[in-house]
Amino acid sequence: MADQLDILAIAAHPDDIEITCGGLLIKEAKRGRKGGALDLTQGEMGTHGNESDRAREAKNAADAMGLVFRHNLNLPDSALENSHEYKLAVAQTIRNTRPELVILPHWNQRHPDHVACTQIGYDACFIAGLKKANLDGDPHRPRKIIYASY
């Protein structure tokens, strides 16, 4: 389990967080806030690079942004869907990290993975707070959700 986070950014692909809210995460890290990132896919369908390149870049970016947590769920790139299975996986990460603030991609997107990520993340924030959800750990629901646009 990770330390309790102040902020957890959730995105479909490695580099989405850097593009949409990296500056905010850097600013908050400098203020002493504990930030984390959850990538849903490895971005393996991207035009440039491959899984190992993307993983190395994600680790380097996490270090540069001052994140204390970065995890990848390894869900299928360009095939994210708003499924209960994916919501539970994200909800488990929310329970494990207990963020006060979650940052999600704005719902008005061209890429289907970004749209799915928004709904998965939003629903997972609720599910993580359900006492009877089939998840490990104590229930936790973030206090605030904000959206970042591309």
C-alpha cells in the first residue's frame, strides 16, 4: 500500500497526466503535497515508442514531477471500456492510496480511451467508498474530483 496521497491523477495512457496536469502536480509537490499517478494502459498502440519506452518515460516523468506513487493497471490500450472489472481495479487503487483529490480527464474527448477513463475514474471514486464493495482495505471516497482538458 502506498502512503496516503493528497492528489491522484488518473489517465488512460502514460504521458496524458504530464500533458494535462503535470504542472499542477509539480507545483503541489513543491508545496509538500504527496501526488500520484495511475495510468490505465501502457499506451502500446501509440504511434511512437513501445511499452518499455513508455514505462521508462513514465518513471522519469514521475521523478521529475515529484510524485511519490505511480502505477499502471496494464489494461488494453485503445480498448478501454466502462466495465465493472475496470472500475474495481481503479477503486482498489483509490482505497490503497486514499487521495483527497482525484484528477480525471475531461469527458469531452476525441480518443475513446480518454472518455472511458473519465467514467471509470468517476464511478471508481464512488465505489471505493462503499463499505460492502468487493475490495481490500477500508472504504475511502475522495473529497473532490476535478477535470483536466487536453
